[in-house]
Amino acid sequence: MPAKQMLPGRRPTAVRARGRARPATGAKRPAGRGPLARVRRAQQQLRKAWDRPLTAYYLILGSSLLITVLGLVMVYSASMIKALQLGLGDAYFFKKQFLAALIGAVLMLAASRMPVRLHRALSYPVLAGTLFLMVLVQVPGIGVAINGNQNWISLGGPFMLQPSEFGKLALILWGADLLARKGDKELLSQWKHLLVPLVPVAFLLLGLIMLGGDMGTAMILGAILFGLLWLAGAPTRMFVGVLAFAGVIVALLIKTSPHRMDRLACLGATEPGKNDLCWQAVHGIYALASGGWFGSGLGASVEKWGQLPEAHTDFIFAITGEELGLAGTLSVLALFAALGYAGIRVAGRTEDSFVRYAAGGVTTWITAQAVINIGAVLGLLPIAGVPLPLFSYGGSALLPTMFAVGLLIAFAREEPAARAALAMRQPKSGWKRRGPIWKSMRRRVKKRPSGER
């Protein structure tokens, strides 16, 4: 038998082809080179990125700015036809929103640089000022009614102020400070200290809002109240009891209002119905359906030509879906998800009780309002008349929301690890760099045995 002849039942360990040796069939791949290994490495890298000290800081800052900038673009696109129909310039609503965004950016920067103790000191003045303005809304001759809701105060000219939007911020700041002080005294285990005076003051704000007929804002305020109670550790039965009581009140308010009953009847509607009661809800679905995967193009919406009411305010998400398609709407949802995740992370990692309550309250506010707005556009929830945070047109809604985002940025910066990481990135001046060297040289000179210098 030739020396190189194969024995029966034996297989070569490698086959040479094109000058390269290939592993035999059934041979194991080297560790760390397979597709599963690459997936594991990607997961580890992603986990490390999420665990970095400044992740929440960059997520809050980046997602909020992207939402605001994209909102400015969509406000211009969705409102230009409405402005021209009113005999105004095509950029009329965009200019007002851009001015509000500039003022909001200043407020966000100021809030992000304020220390926590200053935020706590502002809680009572903000609450008192908001209550005063909300009372003024109900005074004849001062309050202004728009679309049947009297929730506005005229500031002169085209500028209006809606104090109920600032009521959300006031409840968060005051409620967080109240719960933090009671938590320091270990009083939150008693139900009377947990509910009083937080719930009565919240009901006072809710009553003033409902006097103007704005149930959408009242729902957001109720969500903030439940969020604060949940963060404070309210017992399940107490939480369920308050939630049931609020549900009964909401059911009565809907039952006693034909307008709200009509909105409830439009859930899942695919036709405008009798007397076009579901016109807005149905045309919002039409706008989303006609967008497809990537939309008809920026500015090419058809529904904004008078078919869809409130295209630049409550239903701007529908215009976004029509012009930017599913890709655009998913991008907006991803940005809100990132902002919500970062807020939860800040609230969960802090040791300061005020920061935990305030960050949780702001996160509850933004996510609940986004869910209610987007759910109404998708036909899954009744139309509540609330804007999409940081995105829809409306300066009264944009200003307190940007200040609240500034709160989250300040809290993210206050984390010990984040503070240390930011301090390491700050450039050192030449004077600070030379100081220690100069002092060390003097010490060396003094320690010389001789008197020579």
C-alpha cells in the first residue's frame, strides 16, 4: 500500500483548496469569531455605554433638543396653509413657536445650572403664582375662551398665556419638596401625611382647570399626582382607592358632557359618521395611512389643506406620519422613549428624595402627555386636546416643558459619577496648573541644607 494512501474510515483533517487550509467538517470555530460571539460583544459594548455616568445627561439633552428642532420643522410645514388661509404670512406660527423655543432654551439653560436647593426654594412661589393666574382666568374680562375652553389670558396682541400648563410644573416642584421634607421626618408611613395637603392642593388645581373645561390638562395633572404618590410608596389599596375615585369623577364628567361623549364614541372610527362628528379622528388616520413607509415628502401633506383640524397643534403627529412616513413617526417615538428612559434612570439612581420625586414627576408628565396625544391620533384614545410635548405648536406648553427638561438635566449632572466625569472634562487654566508646581518648588527650596537659592 502506498505510504500516502488513505486507510478505510479515515477522513482528512484539512482540505487544501486555492492555497488555503480549511477546517474539516464538524470542526469547532475558534472562540470569539462566530456570529453569536459578535452579538455578545455588541451587547456588552451597549451595556457599557448605557452604564456610563453621563448617559442620562446626554440622552436628556440630545433627545429633547432633537424633538424641539423637529417640532419646529413640522410646525412650519403643518401651519403654513392655515396661516395663509387667515391672511397671514406662511411662517407666522413658526415665528411665534421659534420665539417661544428661544425663551424656552434660556429657561432650560437656567434650570440646568440651578442647584437643587434653589429649585426647592422656587416651589412655593411658583405654586402661588400659578394659582393666582388660574384664578384670574375665571375673572370676566380677563380670561379668554378658545374653542369653548376658558383657560387663557391675553398678553396683548397675538400672544396668549395658558396658566394651567404651568400648573403641572408647580405641582411637581411643590409636591416633590413637600414629600421630601415629610420623608426626612419619616412621616410618609402615615396615610394622613401622605395625602394631606398634597391631594387637596392637587384637587384645587384640578378644580380650577375643570372650571375652564380643559379635561385633557386635568388628566395630565391627575397622572402627575398618581406618579408622586407611587414614588412616595403609597400602599396599593390606598393607591387603588384614589385611582377608583378619580375614575368615577372622570366617568361622571364624560357622561354629563355631550361633547365628551361624542369624542368617546369616535374610538376606532373609520368614517366621519353622522354630522361629521368623527371628522378629525378619521382624517388623522387618513393622514397616517397615506404616509406609507417614508412619507409623501416634507411639505407635501394633503390633509393640512383644511381637511384635518388642529394640524399644527394636537394632530401634528398625523402630519408627521403623512410627510415623513412610518420612519418619521417611529423616530419621534424613539426620541420620547429615550427621554423617558433617561428620566427614570435619574430618578432611580439618586439618593436625594427631592430629586427622585421631581424627576419621576417630570418623566410621568412628559410620557403621559405623549401617550395621550399619540393615542388620540392613532384612534386608540379619545381626543383630549393636549399637545405633543416639545413638538406641537404652543408657547404656553413649550416654556414650562423646557424648564422641566432643564430640571432633568440638572439632576443628571448632580449624580456623583456624572459630576466627576464632567469635572475631568473641564479644561484647566494655566494659573491653576502652575500653582501646585510653584508651591512644590518652594517646599523643595526650603528643605535644602544650604542657604543657597
